[in-house]
Amino acid sequence: MIVRVDTKKAVALETTVVAHGLPKPVGVETAVEMERIVKNAGAQPATIGILDGEIIVGMTEDELKRLVDEGSVKVGAREIPFVLAKKLNADTTVSATMRISKMVGIRVFVTGGIGGVHQGEYDVSQDLVELSRDRVIVVSAGAKSILDLKTTVEVLETLEVIVVGYRTDEFPAFYSSTSGIRLNMRVDSVEEIVQIYRWMEKTDFEGAMLVANPIPKESEVPYEEVQEWIDAAEMEASRRGITGKEVTPFLLSKIAEMSEGRTLKANIELLKNNAALGAKIAVALEENG
Ligand code: PSU
Ligand code: MN
């Protein structure tokens, strides 16, 4: 494993969004921009991925480009040992990035939206399981609206994942700031997040705190509009027989196409917004001991 950052004020960033979630060259551009935002806020970006079977914590822009150009396997936590043994290139999802963050002692991780329970046929992301296992603060714009959000929120409760709404009473729906699904834990400041984390440490809490950070209003695409595209994209996915790990990337790109880039723009904006909040949390965590 190559670790290029020390864990102080570190913010982990994932690479599935770079290699599979966003089109080329937007993925690498957005990753570089997120790193810049994290640095400007006084924190340390640590983009995590795997090249030739080696885990890299703190990938360079050239390494990110290699991942995209040479191709990479999308891995969840359970596939990490497999790709290491096979010496493959891999981009890490939320579950895999959290697992590696835990291994190196990084406490804050930023993504766009976590995976969850899909609509229709059984398909439940490893992200949910990993969230119940690692004491990491995960900043996310809720969960992707292509999911069954209501069930996803219920499973998060079952798995004892702390879900706090950042300046909201609702679980955000990725491209949209609201979903109509109520949350029972709200915070209005970074200090409150740090306080909760302190208590997680003191009470030996084993799971994650998911900080649900809504996309800024000016960048959102209303839920009803997105829903139409999702329905159409779901139909096409099932018609084409797309299953497993291909489902999420397929739906995201199809929806971006149908929305004429509006959802892609929203995805980039929510990622930047999450990077800014994650950096503030990492700095506050360090300053308070
Ligand atoms: N956030 C984004 N775009 C993405 C993802 C997150 O803005 O593509 C990725 C994350 O890596 C997440 C994965 O873990 O999508 C979920 O994939 P699946 O549904 O196959 O578990
Ligand atoms: Mn899946």
C-alpha cells in the first residue's frame, strides 16, 4: 500500500465516481477540483484507488488518468482482496473507500451519494453494510435518487447507521435537496457533527455517521422531473438486461443524457459541495483534539 498523506485533517475521496460515475474527462476534472476545494479549506485530500494491485491513498492526477485510460474494475469492500491478488486496476466505491480509510485511520470521507436499496429486483449495495462497520464520517448528498430511498433510509436505521441531516429535516435525494422522507436527527453546524463523533468514540460506536448534505437549491433538479427520467432509464436497463455493478453507472449516464446534461451538472455541484463540508469537518475534528 502506498500512503502519501498523513491522516491529520485528511479527507478520503473515492474513485468509482471518477472512473464509472462521471463521463470522461469530467471524472478526473471533478476529482482535481474536489482536491483543490479540500486543500483550500485547510484539509488534506486523499483520493483512494488501486493500480496494478496496489492500494494508493493520495492518488496523483496522472494516476487518476491511468485508472480511467487503462480501465478499472469497480470494487466494493468484498472485492478488494480479489483485485489485490490479481494485481488489477480498481476504482473504489463507498464501501471499499471506507474500508481503506479505516485501515489507514482516516476519519472523514466524501462521496456524491451512497449506494442503497435499488427499486425492483433484489439489489442492495455493500455500502450499507460497510456503513454499519466503520467509525467514519461520510458526507453524502443523501442517496442516489435511482434507489428506493424510503427502504434505504429504513435499512440504515436497522444497521444502526447514524444519519444526520445537515441543515435539513429531510433525507436529500442526490440531484434534489428534498425527498419528503423525514429524518429524526438534524444538525446545523460542523461543531455539532464533531460533538456527535466524540460521543461515538466514547461509547465505542462501531458504525458510521452519514452526514446527509443537500445539494444547494440553485443547482438542484426537482425530484418530479428526475423521476420521469429514472423510470425511463430503469425500463431501458431491464430491456437490455443490465444487472449488478453496471446498473448504477448505466442509470446515471442515461439520466444525464435524457436531462441534456442537467443531472450531470448537478452531480458535479453536489460533489463540490460535499468536499467543502467534509474539509470543514476534518479541520474541526483535528482542532478539537
Ligand atoms: N457518488 C456519485 N457517483 C457515483 C457514486 C457515488 O456521485 O457513481 C458511486 C459510489 O462509489 C457508490 C456506488 O458506492 O456509486 C454505488 O454503486 P452500487 O449501487 O453498484 O453499489
Ligand atoms: Mn448492486
